[in-house]
Amino acid sequence: MRLRVLGCRGGWPGPDQPCSGYLLEAGGQRILIDVGAGVLPELLRHVTLPELDAIWVSHLHPDHCGDLPITWHMLAFGTPREHPLPVFGPPGWPAALDAMLSGAKEIADVVEIVELTDGARHEFGDLELRAVAVRHSMPTFGLRASHAGTTLGYPSDSGPCPGVDALARGADLFLCETFLSLPELRSDQLSTPEDAGRAAAAGGARRLVLTHLHPDADPARAVARAATEFAGPIEVAEPGRIFEVHQGDP
């Protein structure tokens, strides 16, 4: 599997710093994971919308879905696809999108609507995507992607919970949201670097990548704090980075 970081900023974007969005490639499949503010232009540097196999929207905060309406607009009126694009999202996502696009072409004309449920599995060739409910301020689903013996765990935004633990378990790459701000704010619906490190260690993850830092956060500080709980390799997501996911990493 290959994971390309299109954007990774939490809360809001910065200059050349889009919000959450990742392109997962495995077994000839291309899955866009989240489509936060600023992600669509970065995606189009690498693939066209007709070349995508699916979009996965973890939840409906704008730093994870802000570019979804304009993505729909491009699907509806731009380069046509042969078949509707599967879009996975939390319950109610079609109504939320329709509210922003009132009077426009029917959503279902250009996308295949899939509302996520905890534990549901979806297959694209030999790539399996599994939804895992996590703890956030609105319905949110992490992603466990598996292909040819490799596993990616992505909780999206969540505080410590069994879902995050399940996503970290045995993951070759654990891509974990990390909340780091000044002044420090503690929330049971978000993860600190220490929380991310504890989940990675408890689950036996082989590699931890911290993501979703605010544009003004200090990545080195986040890594140092996560390292107090996790002894394995720790890296930080940055726009443009590519992570190769191999079985048994590192």
C-alpha cells in the first residue's frame, strides 16, 4: 500500500497546508480518505476524479469534508465518469450535502451513496476497507484498510476509545490524529500525542505517523511527547509526503 498525504492540517488550513486528505493506493485501487478544505486541488495533481475508485469521509467537520461539495460539483458538471463514484460517509451525510446544494443536480446521479456503520466491510478488488466507530463530537468512523497482509489504521478525529485501540492493533502504519495547541486544551474527544503513543504501543503498531496538527503546532514537540509512550518509529505527516506500507514495517 502507498499513502500520499494531500493535506493534514487540523481545524483550519494554512498557506499550502490543506486540511485532512490522503490518497491510498493498493492493488490498483485509489481511495481518497477525507476531503477537507484545500484537498481537491492537491488530489488533482495526481489523479482525476474518473480515476478514483471511492471517497471515504470520516465525519462531517469541514476540515475533513469541506471540499466535498465542490468535488460533487466537478463530478456533476466536469469530467464525466462511466459509473457513479462510491462515497462512504457517516449516517446523514447525503442530506448534509444536499442542504448545501439545494436545487442542483441530484446527488445520486453522480455518486453511489454508502452510509457507514460500525464494523461494516467494503471490498475493492483485494483491498478491504473496514469502518470502526470512534469517539468524537459527532458520528465519526475510522478506517482500517488491509491489502496483501498489510494494514493501515486511521482513527480520524477521536479521543481514546476501544475503536482507536482496534485501529492500532497490529497496524503496519498507524496514522493517528494528534491535538496540540497553545494554550493546551484537554478534550476526551481528541487525542494528545501521548494518547497516540499509548494506543500505538498497546496495539503493537509497527509505525506511528502523527497527523492533524494545527498549522502553527510544533511537530518536534508532538513527536517528543508521543515518544514518551511509544518506542517505535514516529513520523509526522506533511503535505506531499508518501508513506510506503509494507508488511512487518519497520
